[in-house]
Amino acid sequence: MDVALILEYSWVLLVLIALEGVLSADNALVLAIMVKHLPEEERKKALLYGLAGAFVFRFASLFLISLLVDVWQIQAIGALYLLFIALNHLFRKHVVNKHGGPDKDKKKERKKSGFWPTVIKVELADIAFAVDSILAAVALAMALTPTGLGMVGSLDVGQFAVVFIGGLVGLLIMRFAATKFVVLLEKRPGLESAAFIIVGWVGVKLVVTVLAHPELAIIDSHFPHSTGWKVFFYSVLVLIVLAVGSFQKNKTQKK
């Protein structure tokens, strides 16, 4: 490999790592919500097992990328699941608990969410998130000049290495960011509602991706990747945190 090719690959790898970091932020928040109810040791194990499963899935999917492009059903299931857990939590907390029995409700919730069911939920969420992440990474890597060192599946060896390293870094960011988010949610319980609203908003993002899938073509296939949609999505994300944070602050001051 000549110097120009090494520089090209290094630059794209840095961009991909930064992209994975951004994509992992909202994903990590969803994982934090899923494991928050577990004791600290089990929480770490659940995230670790989820990470291991996601690693295997991402590695295997690099060889099956042409098939993965068509699996919009995974994203659809992921979107519905995220919307369900967000709406279910907000309904229970702000409607059911307003009429009494919050402690009973919390105990019931903890009873239902054991360690292994939580691991399975984390696993499913990881897979749903991986689809977006892998497709974005492969699209970026495919623009690279082939190294001519051979092929791995449908990718050049160099392209495969870039996607693999970028994906691995993204998983590690997601794992450690999720741990930090859990600590933050424990310190500031008022942010929990914001977190669940964000979980629902991430679900909406997946819905948009599904609707833009070529097989459905309900909306333009380029829309989910457009600058306008991305700016709107992350702007709403920030506004949710600011709005709930401001509400919580006012509520504390009144007390």
C-alpha cells in the first residue's frame, strides 16, 4: 500500500469512528434504560453479554451484507419495540401512578424483568441498532480505493478492515456510554422521563428508516440520510433533554 492509500484509509477510519460514536450515543441511552433496574454486577454482565452478541452479529453480517440490506423487518420490530417500552413507561408513571400504587407498580416491574430476559432485550436492541450502523459504515467504506489484497465476502480486505474496526470501536463506545448513562439516571431520576421520550424518538427514527426502505418506498430512500432530517432529529433530541431538565429544575425550586 502506498502512502496516499494509507492516508485515505486512515482518514475514513477516523471519520467512521466519529460517526459510530454519534450513532452510539442514543443507542447507549436505550441500553441504559433496559438494564437500569438490575443490580450493578448483573447490569455490567447484561451489557457485556449484549456486546458479545452484537459483536458476533456484526462480524457475521459483514459477510452477508447483500442479504442484510433487505432485512427491513428487523428495523420494524426494533422500532415497534422501542415505541412500546417508551409509551408503556410514560403511561405507567404519569397516568397509572398518579392514581396511587407507585411502589406496588415498581415491584411488579422488577419482578417481570429478570437478568436473562433483560439480556435478550439488550441483544434484540443491539441487532436493531446494528443494521443502521453497518449500512452506514459499508456505504462509507465502499467509496475507498480497493487495496487489491483480496476479498472478504463482498468487500475488499482493506474496506472490510475499516468497517470491522469502526464497528468494534462503536460497540465499545456504546457499552461504556451505557454504563455512564445508568449512573447519570441514578443521580438525576428526573431525567428518566426524558430518557424514555428519547427512546421513543429513536423508535421514530427507525420507523423513518423502515418507511424509506426500497422494498416499501413509502418515503424517499435518501430522506433518512439527508442532512435536514439528521439536523432535525438531533435538534429534537437536545430539546427533549433541555425541556425536561428545565421542568425538573422548576419543580425542585417550587418544593
